[in-house]
Amino acid sequence: MSEENIPRKDLDNQEFLKLRQATGKIAAELDSRLKRHLTTLRPLFIPRKLLGTYVKSSSQQEIHGSEKAFAELQEMYSSICDDPYQLPKKLQPPLAAISNVIECSPLEYSLELENSKDNVVTITSPTKFLLSYQSECPLKRLLNMLQKKEARQPEEMRQALLCHMVLVIFLRNFPALTSLLEDLRYRVEIIQLERFGNLPVVLLTAPLDTFLPNDSFVQEVTQLSGIPAFQEIIDLDAVENLPDMMKESLNALVNS
């Protein structure tokens, strides 16, 4: 994924050091907060409630709508499993068991820097998180398999795709859960990851604006560190002006 429209701001070294330290602290708290929320909400995300007997579980109970949900999953899976994954298109139910543990990982994307020989830097967002059901093959490992940096494990690759897709379909079928996450101040989106063959994934965003310095500054920092990676910077003004979703909703209701 690329973030071509992220705001840019000029920074000097002193400003950068202060903002980087603040961003690190806020990012750690956002990550911890989201993980606490996901742990609390875990009983609401049982895959069997969506797929019924189409997925292995300790309870093989028929679930209304599971046939439609599995058909949607099959269609979604078939659209990307061949290219680039070279996996068979047909899913054979019951699917391997899927844990109801929800994992989150910061969104990463590639940024091409201008006027640089090594012009691709991996950018990490401190406020955006990808969600999926727990898998033995997280996205970084899946990417290594696609890039032939690690031996292909077809079963693990398929399970990784399903752990993302099932959660996407789960939220579509249970919109009240999306509303609940929004009440916790997250923006919930379904996006596609181009590097993974347009894999559909769930993206949660905390209500804080971020920005990047100009390309030359990012290049200078990455050259000094020796690592082609950089983290977006949280705008501290956004912390002071953090929106109150309930207040905004009630004001909109009163003023309508």
C-alpha cells in the first residue's frame, strides 16, 4: 500500500527528536489499548457464528446464513489465490479451525523517495492497524514466501489468507461490531493490499493525524540509521483536539 497523500511538514533536528519521542510513546499506548479492546471483544468474534459447520470447531452447530457466508468466502478467495499465491481455487469444507483471537499489526507501506539511489523506504503508521484472526503465517512471513525469501508453505499461506478474509466477511455480516469499534473511536475500513494480490483486510485507524517530513529529511534519517524504515509522526495538535464521537453525534442530532 502507498500513502501518497499523507501531509508533509518541514522539521529541524530538534523538532524531529521531540516529536519522534512523543510519537513512540503514543504509538505504544495505542497498540496496548487496541490489544486490550480486542481481548475484551474476543467472545464476539467466534468464526463458527459466521461459518457454522463449514469450519472445524468443538461445536458442529448449523448456523443460519453460513452457506451464503461460505459462498462469499469462496468467491473472495478464488479471486486472488492463483495469482500471486499459486494455490488451488476450491476450498474444501470444513475449513481448518480458526481461532477467535484477533491479532493487530501496524500498517506498513512503501514510499519512493525522490533523488535517491536506494529510493524505497518502508513507512510504518503509528495510528493504523491491520486486523486478522490469529495465524501461523503473519503478513511479513507471507510476503517472504511470495518473494521466495522463505520456502512456500501452501497450507499456511491459505490459512493466512482465510484469517484475513473471514474477518472481513464477519464484520460485513455483523455490522453492530463495526459500530462498537467506532464507539471506541476507531475508524473501520476494508482495504486491499496490492503487494498481496489485492488481499482484502480490515484496517482500524485511531483518530489522530500523522505526517511525514520531506523526502530529503527522511533520506537523511534512514542513511544515518542504516535501515530503510521510517515511522509517520503524530501531529501533537491532533492529540489536543481529539474528537469526541458521542458529542459530535449528539450535536448533529440536535442540529438536524
